[in-house]
Amino acid sequence: MTDKGEERRGWFVLVYKLPAEPTRLRASVWRKLKAAGAVYLQNGVAALPADAAGERAMRGAVQEVRELGGSGHLLRGEAVGDEVALVGAFGEARDAEYAEVLSKCGDFHAELKKERAARKFTFAELEENEEDLAKLEAWLRKVELRDRFGAPLAQEARAAVLACREDLEAFAASVYEAADHGSAGQAPSGS
């Protein structure tokens, strides 16, 4: 506890250096750390909360760095000073991911609107859109796993994906109705 009664968090900080070439080596480590939710404090310096998931990710990353011919040091400690800014950086990183989910939700609704306008009420279209929704839901789950501090856009992203699920259910009802009436995939009358 701090003198202000705030609980201090522990952090893992990975400091590493990899050969400049080939760049795919650095990209591999970067992708794995980003997938774990790490925030880069500067080039070659990444941080994660000191929990079991953070430890697994960081130990795996330092091992990979060494296997790739680089050097790495994993540190565990507390932030001294403005920990709020560090937690804020995690929130900003997750909000950027949630914003991407929100954007894709908009694309999903636009696609269903286009299918409705074209009266493409087919099982093939339904299956394609079910796959797209499954990808959105999986993506949201991955972001939620990385969101250790409750980023501001989390609730909005959850609600948007739920709205996609509801929109798809309505589209499915139209597909079933069209199949029952033998009108699946037919152009609107007057065309």
C-alpha cells in the first residue's frame, strides 16, 4: 500500500535486444508480446502486470529472444511514481483494440444491410455471416483476456458484438422465411 492508501501493483518489465536483421525475428517477439497485452515503454522494453499470465508471456518471450540470438532481461517490481500513467497506457492499448472491434461491427451490420437490400436470403450468405460473427466474438474474447484494467470501451464493444448477434438472428429468420416460401436469392419484384 502507498501512503495514500492505494494498492501497488507488481509489474514484469522485459528489456531485450535482437539482431537488426532479419526483421521477422523482432516482429515475432513483438507479435507475441502484443498478443499477451504487453505495452511497449520504448523499443525493446515491454511491460505486463505481474500475474500468472504476465509471467508466462514474459518468460516465454525472454526465452524466444535468447533462442533467436538476442539478449533479454526480465525484471519484476513496482512502478515508482506515476503508475496511473502506466495503467492508462494499458487502457489506451485495449481501447484501440476495442475500437477496431467496434469498426468491424459496423462493417458487419453494413454487410447484412447490403444482403437484405439485394434480398440475398440464402443459407450460403447466412453461413458466411455466421463465420464472420464467430471471428468477431473470438477477437473480442482475446481483447477481453488482455484487458486487465477494464478499458473504457470494453462495455461498448461487448454491446456492439451482442447487437451483431441479434442482427444476424434477424437475418437468419429472413433466410428461413425465404426458404419456406421458395424465394431465397430471388431479386426483388420490379427489377
